[in-house]
Amino acid sequence: MQFEFQNPTRLIFAAGALARLGEVVRRHGKRALLVTGGGSVKRSGVFARAVVSLNAAGVTVIECSGVEPNPRLSTVLRGAELARREGCDVVIALGGGSTMDAAKVMAAAVYYEGDPWDMIAHGQDRQRLPTRALPVVTVPTLAATGSEMNCGAVITNEQTTEKSFVMAECLYPVAAVVDPELTVSVPADQTAYGICDLITHVTEGYFNGVDGTPVQDRFAEGVVATALEWGPKAVADGNDLEARAQIQWASVVALNGWVQIGTDAPFPVHMIEHVLSAHHDVAHGAGLAVVNPAWMRYAAESRPERFAQFAHRVFGVPAKWSDPAGCAQEGIASFESFLRSIGCPTRLSELRIGDALLARYAQETVRIAHDDQRRLPGRPALSEAEIVNLLR
Ligand code: NZQ
Ligand code: ZN
């Protein structure tokens, strides 16, 4: 294990923190592109409160609304053009992961020379990472992706039906204003998908990372155990602010780099899901709920002890060291039941995805992973045929 770590995002975490948005943004600029999604922040009144705080601090707001779930390249280009035309000096993302990702790439596209898709096309020869971006302040309204405090963004090129990602230093937000009160309006299904997403962020590191990471193991187990305890409460009662806060903190830490530190893990479950949500109108967390247990069943065959440890420590499955494979499968079954209990789908048919195109999806997954061996990196590395099998 070896690593170098820096996360420069200032994190402000508190119920009511939205009132401080203006003061936080004013440190970085005074003409803000305020990026939002399809309207939830207007309906909840959060948008109006954000504008009041910004104006009180002397920040002028240029509105850029309409970022769609699984955000599109054309939306990013529209926002970047608006920011350039209006002379914005700071970008604010007020919304879910889609809004935050789009805002980050808008901020970089303002300076990017050439085709902005080239910064996103992960792993491809054409990829040229951005090196400069307008400062971004994130204000998440949904606990899920962790985008508020990381340097990643996932964008769909609707012309090529390709969903890919970029990770670059300049995309770290300068600040994240995380106010759990903003998530009380998230409907139960999106709340559940967010819980699955945050759990999957840590299981990817746990099961695909290098050996010998006992501290990271305990971090990851703690995040999952917290999600198991508080997730059902947030789903059952959206106004339970304590549950909302615990889930939101779990989602921040699940992908701000800390839990996976030094594990050097690829994210195969995410790579498979991204292709599904590039082709189908599927929420990211819902897609993960289908792919992750299926992937686990497959991967556990080659690493039963690792999965047995998870089953024992997180789901309380009695340790049966004579039968780690059985223990592992019991833990995966518990995980799947948990996902179902909070309302996640766990079968492709529930996402209305048939099996006619699975071979194509597997091929695209491996191509986007850009591995010389034509396998999807992970433990184990998967061939296209194996991806098709696990999806079936
Ligand atoms: O668009 P609006 O009207 O805001 O509605 C959204 C959207 O319909 C709604 N919503 C958000 N906050 C709400 C709310 N509804 C009521 N009240 C609120 N407070 O929820 C719906 C889903 O929003 P979206 O932003 O798409 O969800 P999520 O946060 O799950 O983001 C998913 C996107 O993030 C990417 C995914 O691939 C997907 O494109 N990811 C980004 C990552 C990153 N940057 O680190 C990592 C993740 O693994 C993930 O891949
Ligand atoms: Zn995710």
C-alpha cells in the first residue's frame, strides 16, 4: 500500500448551512453561474433562499437551469457558453450529482481549448485532461454521489451514447456547502438509490483494492453499517433530519477519497452500470442495485474469504471459517434483501432492460475501460462473456 493524498475542498456541513452560501461564494468571485437541475430546487424554495444569500453578499446570479439526470454534453456546452458570455468568475452547483458534475465540467470547459468531450473520454487516446477551471462551489441536494467533495464528473455524449468520466485536480470544488435540510424533499426512491450508490462506492474499494488495508476496511465497514442503520429511517420518513444528516455525511465520505485511500481500486460495478444508464433512462443508484449484488456473487467465487469478512463484520453473519464461500453468499443475500427492503430494484427486468443487447453493453464496458487485455479491470478482471453472464 502506498499513496499520496490531498483533497483541497473546504467542507461546511451543518443543517442551515445554505444561509452561508453567499459568504462562501464571495471569497471566490462575485458573478456566479448558478447551475440547477430540472426544477426540484425551485419547487422546494431552496433556489430562492440561495439567491437571497448570494445577493446579500453582493454576488450577481446568472441562472443556468435544466441539467438532466445523467447529464449531457450539450447541456455542459450550453452552460460553459453562458458563463463565458456573461463573464462569470465562479460556478455554483445547486442540485444532485448530475448538476454538480455538469457544473464542474462547465467550469473547465470555459478555458478548454478543443473539443470538450476530449477531457471526458476516459482512458481513450484522445483524452486530454483539463488543467484549469473556474472555482466551483457545490451545494448538494441529494445524498448519493459524493461529487460535492471530489474531482470527478460523469457526462453522457448523447451523439455517441457514451457515458464516461473525468477526474482532474482542477475539478475539486473550492468549497462544499452541505446542508442536510436540503435533502428532506428527495422522494423515497431517489433516497434509496443514493444509499445504494454510497454503499457501492465503498464496496468497490473494499473488494477491488490491494491486499493489506485493515484501516480502510474498517472505514468502509463503518460507512456501510451507518447506511444500513440510518438509510431505512431516511426512506421511511423523509423529514427525519437526523437520518438525512447521517446518510449525507456517509455519502460525502464514501467518495471524497478518504475511505478508498491507497486501495488503488478500479470500479468495475460502476463501469458496467454507466453503460446501462448511457443506453437506458435509469437512475445511477438503481442500476448499481442490480449490478452490484450480481457482481458480488461472481467475484466472491474467487475471493470467498474477503466476502466472508464483509458478511461477518457488516451483516453479522456468523463466522464459519470452514465455509467462507457459504458465509460470503449469505452476506450478499443480506445485502440484496436490504436493497429490496428500501425499494431498490435488483433485476435488470425491473429496469426494463432485456437481454438482447447485453453482449454489446459488455463490449462497450470493456472498451471504455480501455484495458489492453480486453478485460474489465477489477478482482477478478472480467471478460466480455463473464459480464454478460453476471448481468443475466
Ligand atoms: O433535476 P432535479 O429537478 O433537481 O431533480 C433531481 C433528479 O430528478 C432529483 N432531486 C435532486 N435533489 C432533490 C431532488 N428531488 C427532490 N428534492 C431534492 N432535494 O433527483 C433526481 C436525480 O438527480 P441526480 O442528480 O441525477 O442524482 P444523483 O445525485 O444520483 O446523480 C447521478 C449522476 O452522478 C453520476 C452518475 O453517473 C449520474 O450521472 N456520478 C457521479 C459521481 C461523481 N462525480 O463522483 C460518482 C457516482 O458514482 C456517479 O457515477
Ligand atoms: Zn456511484
